[in-house]
Amino acid sequence: MCGIVGYISNKKKDLTVPLNSIKHRGPDASGQYSHFRNGAYVGLGHVRLSIIDLSAGANQPFRISGSNCSIIFNGEIYNYKLLRCELELKGRVFYTNSDTEVLLSMYLEYGMEMLNRLSGIFAFCIFDENIGSLFVARDQLGIKPLYYSVSENSLFFASEIKALFSFPSVIRQIDPYSITEFLLNGFVYEPHTGFENILKVLPGHYIEINFSNNVLTTKNKCYWMPTVSSNTIYNEQLLFKSIEEQLISDVPVGLFFSGGVDSSIILGTLRDKIDAFVLKSSEGEYFESGMSSDYMYATKISDLLNVNLNEIQIADNQELSGDELLNYIQILSTVTEEPVADFTFIASQVLSKATRERGYKVILSGMGADEIFAGYSRYRMVRYKSIYQKVKWIINVFLSKTKFFSKKVERFNSFLNETDFIFSYTQLIGVFSLKEVRKMLIVPPNLKIYHEKLTSILNEYKSCSKMKQSMLLDRYGFLSHNFLVADKSSMLEGVELRVPLATKELFQAAFNLPDCKLVNFKKGKLPLRKILYKILPKGIVDRRKTGFNPPLDKAIRDLGQKKCFLFMDENGLFNYINQNYVDDILKDHYTNSINNTYKIFNLLYLSEWLKFNK
């Protein structure tokens, strides 16, 4: 796990500043490489977090003697030992024990056709001097980030946006359209990032870049998409193989344990091979928000599995104050880079820092399983929408009387009332309805662009069920935003976070299961629950889970209406958002008319993000 940065241009660039900006991703070593060919300068830079083959011989940029090819690589190739054996049978000789050398050797043997043979998380660039081309590629699910920008007949790429902004010709300019997407979802769908002229390489894609006769050309190619196939078979051994495979490391490996289905499966599989870390927050905060803490269940599960838990507290006093929340929001607006209002980032960073201090560079997480095995309640709502419509009035009575669900009544009703699938599903993701977004924005939102963007994702999957289409949208949206949070929060502390329940093999297998094998009316993730029922009580497995995201009701309440308004006003939010509408949101919340905690948090975050990037 590392950080990469590079460019191709008719002018030579210095990589020192861009590399320093992402030094946290690779504190163990750094290196640069440059080359001039056909009027173009190529520069490759790398900062290393040593995980596999800790020797200096595995440092990057990496080059195989006589090959005229160089590579910079962020990630891990979990099946690299099998691939190495295959290559050795073909006569290739290896000089390190690194997966980097195997990756470059695979390219030399198979070209970019090797991509679908890789099992892992990766973003890499290979420069092939023989043909004068750069290849930048990203893993099938987009677990590792890879940003790029084309500017002044040059192309720049990096693991983080801040490295791109280190190049003088890459201008920091907010994309106004992204504000609409953020308000609708709390994030921006890939390949967009919130900035004009900065995009992501899409999951399962690679870009071929050439520079000839002072002309830059790029070819964006898809190498993997989930397919509808009757030949795809899911079985539990596929899942266990993925978990075991991701233990590969030359440094200690730990687990972020929440007590939920996903991390419990990982802990149950690896209980004798791994140390688990659990987050402990204030019980008072959970009571205030109508939620239950996972900590109690996590300790019960660890006792049942006979595993010791390492406790980590998110704050010394265990309760988040309003001023502390504002401080965290100011940090979030810089470290997420893209507009992503997700307080889980802070909890993940706290866990990463604590585990790193205890000697762990690699941590496993259950992230991604909800999107792949249909764990979110919204998937069930999509599947059973017609039933929910018939009993809407009963559910409304129930929701309005329950603290936690009272925040979701409006979204639930907007979902049921919307006939268009794209807009209907959007109601289940964000905290603001379409109607609200139309009223909030000073410049009217271009919802047509948004609709066309999401529709294009589903073009090849029109025959799939609406639930499967929801899961496909999440590949570029909700899942993408989760992977962003996981990567950047952990890498800030020099920790590699792996997601063994999120692989292309598991995605493909689960995607081809009938909907009824993934969810029923009461719960989702049926294949995973089936595994846990064998080792844990059904009541613990099927409880409603909170996760690593601590409740914010108490902190928002502590802030007060006036301080919230001043924070937004001073940050310039009302240059984009209707002030009167925000006034109403704050008034309704602080007079206890409506619980607007999530809306207020999103607006506080957006105001600070706009200020930082203005």
C-alpha cells in the first residue's frame, strides 16, 4: 500500500512537492524516475508503505533489467505467489519476493490482458519505453483511488487530489454541478470528484496515454464489468478463500471489529490468526439518538468466539461536544478531498492511528459486504416497493414515533411517491429530497444531467431487477464513497486497510444469485447470515447494527441554532444555498418539530468544504 504520482508532458515537472503531499501514504521509502521520448517527458513518483518484501530491492519506481518498462504501484496482489509460479514455468526469473515484480512481469508476458487475472486492490502505472505509452489502471471494484487531470497538453495522475494540485498547471476549481449531486447523495458519483478537470479512473478501467508530435492522446478502456451469467456459482468456500488470501503480509495483520455480520464472519474465520480492535463510544450519545451501541454486542461475540478484543475510545471524555464536532468537520473538509459528508472517516482514522501505534500496518475490514450481498435496508425497500406502498400509512405511524427512524420518514415517503427509478432510488441515499434540492439551490439544479449520468451506468443491465440495478449504481456511488473513506482515513495514519468481503469474484457470484437468495422482507445478506447462524445465536446475528459511525444528535444539539447558522454564513454557504430554507431547517430542528441532524451535518460540512476549496 503506497502512494503514486506521475505525468506525461512536453515540459519536465518536479515531483518533489507532489510526493511530499502524500508522504503519509508511504513513510517507509520514496523514489522518482524520469524519461524523455518523442518530445515528451515522463515522470513517475512513489512513496512506499512496506508490506510485502520489506527489502530496499522492492522499492519503487520498479524496473526489470532489460525490459525498458517501469512501474509504480499502490495496493496488493493477493494471488501474486500463484502468478509467480506460473511465470517461472515460462522461464521468467525473479530477483525480489515482491508482488510489484510479479505485476510488472505479468505485463511483460501478457500485456494489459493480464488485468483480469489479478486478485487484489490496485492502482498502478506502467511506462513502456518500447512503444512510448503509459498505462494507468485501477482494480475491478475501485478499492484503491486513482485521480487524473488533463491540462495544457499534459496528463497528471495521483493517488490523492492534493498531489494533483501540487502541479501549478492543475487549477483548483469547484464544479458547480457537483453541489447538486452532493446534496442529493452526500457524495459525488464517479468519475466526477467535485472539481472541474479532475476525474477518477473508473473501477475496472485502464487508460492508455500516448504523446506524439506534441499531441496528447488518451484511450479509456473497460476491462471488467459484472456480467449476467448462469455459469457463475456462489459457495461459502469462495468467501473463506478470499478472507484467508488477504492475510498475506510480511507485517502483523489486525481486524476492525464492529460486532456486525461482516466483521464477525472475518473474526470467526480467523479467530486464531488475528487481533481484533473495537471502537468504544459514549452510551449516552446512542441513547440520545435512539440507537444502540454495538460495543456490548461486540464483546458478547468475542466471548462466544473466545477472542480477546482491544478497545479504542474515540475521545477522552467519550462524548462529542458541538465545538469538537465543528473541529472535526473542518478536518473532514480537507482530508476527504472530494465532497463526502461521512463522519465514519473520523472513527476509521482514530482506529487506524491506534492500531498503527500498536505495531499494525495492515487491518482487515468488513466494508463492501453490504453493497455486494445486499445488506442495506434500501435494497429490500426497492425489491418490495409495491408492498410498502400498500402499508405506507402504518409504517409512517411507526417511523414518526421512533427516534432513530424519525429522521428517515421524509426520505421513505419521497421514495414511495417517486415513479422514476433513478430519482426514487436517490431518495434512499441522501438526506435531502429532490423537492428540497430544487428549493435550496440558488442556481436551479440540472437534474437532467444527473439522470443521464446514472442511466448510462445501467445501460447494459436493463434486464436486471431493480434491486440489482440499485447495487450497480452503488458500485460508482455509495460503495465508491465508502472505499474513499476507508482508503484515505487509514492511509493518513500509514495503515493499509483490506476488504476481504469485497472482491470481483464475490461481486460476480453474488450479483448472479436470485434476489430471494440475498434478501427477504425482514433482512438482507442472507448468504452471510447463514454462515454466522452456525457459530452465533440468531438474535445477535439479526440485530440492527450501528457500525463505526457514532451518533451526532447530541453534538448537533449542543451546537445550538445560532452557532450553526454563523458557521455556515461565515463559510459562504449562502452564496450557493437559499438562506431562508436553511433557516427553516434549523428552526424546525431546534424547536423539536423535525429531527434534522443529518441535514444540518451535511450543510455544516458542505459550507466548510466550499470555504476550503474556494
